[in-house]
Amino acid sequence: MERAQKTGTLAILSIIAAIAAFISVFSGSPVLGLFLAFLSIPLGIFGLIMAASPRVSGGIMSIAGIVLGGFGLVIAILGAVGMIIF
């Protein structure tokens, strides 16, 4: 009897947090974007660890969440510096 794979919740949360980081930075709140980008990276790492189980899928989604979180982190830092300067 085979069990169907479930998509990892942490991988989904990682991508949602990374996308929310981009949205918050571009809507004028780089501090919230920085927090969300920091949040998406550990969520992606834990999602990747959970995806090692044969019952949980979402390894590629976790990697995408980590990469998007890294980009979001850079964008949030640049946005914060831009708000300080201007």
C-alpha cells in the first residue's frame, strides 16, 4: 500500500514569505520586507530537510524559497539604504 506524497508546508510558506518580502519592499516597507526575507530562508532550509523524507515533496520549492529569500534580502537591504539616503 503506497502513500501519496504531500507537498511540504514549510516549502510553500517559504515561497509565500519571499514573495511577500518583495511586495512589501516595493510598496515602501523595506523593514517588513527584510523580516520576511529573513523568515523565508530558514523556512526553506527546514522545508528542504523535510523533503528528504519520501512522504514529503517540495525540495525544489524549498530551494526556490531560499533563492527568492536571498534575492529579497538583497532588495530589502537596498530599499532600506535608499530610504535612509533619500
